[in-house]
Amino acid sequence: MSFDYFEHDADIGVIGRGATLEEAFEGSAEGMFAIMVDAAQVRPLVQFAFAFVEEDTELALVTWLNRLLAEARQRDLVLGRFKLTRASGQWQGEAWGAPWDANMERGTEVKGATLTMLRVEQVDGNWEARCVVDV
């Protein structure tokens, strides 16, 4: 699993890559949160889980990322580790993180994942999940 970035106008795009669709989504989440804080600073002190239903894989990516942002804001957490599974259109997500700490160097705030340049596909035998995030 890995992530990368691309530029689109004044915003940033994230690309998650993995051997499975779920790993690509997890990579996208890592990339999105890495915009906000250095992942090496995030200790997995708090864990939470949630489920959502979405048949369309592209819309599932946006739902996954925006749900993570909402949960992190509601709990005042920064996230650094992610796990996603799916079966029959139901997605089960887990995330680990820590409360924001004054010692953490804050990066750029991500407001949300968008439909801009949204794409989920197999590339060279692996999965890529990408979209632009609003910063």
C-alpha cells in the first residue's frame, strides 16, 4: 500500500495504491491525513469503527474519506492508520489515531474529498483510488 499526490488548480489530489481495492482506499486515507500532519507523529492511541453502504466504488472512496474526516473532527483526533473491508456493498472501516497535540506540526487542513478527478481502477495489476481534496 502506498500513496502519492497530484496538483489540480489550487487543490491537491491524493492517489492510494494497493494490491486490493481496500488497500488503495487505505492508501488514499493515509495520503489525505499526511497533508495535515506527519504520520510519524501520530500514535494509535484511539480506535473507532464505522460502516457505510455504497455500491459504486468511486462514490465509496469519497464517502470513506469524508467519513474519516468527519469522525476525526468530531473526536478531535488526527488519524494515521486505517483498515477497510467490504462485503455485499457494505463497507466496514476502522481508524486509529491520537488527540491533536500542541507538539504536532500541523500541515494544511483538508476540508473534504471531492468528486473532481475521481477515479478508482486497476492499473498494472494493482488498484488506484484517486480524487481531489479541498484544502
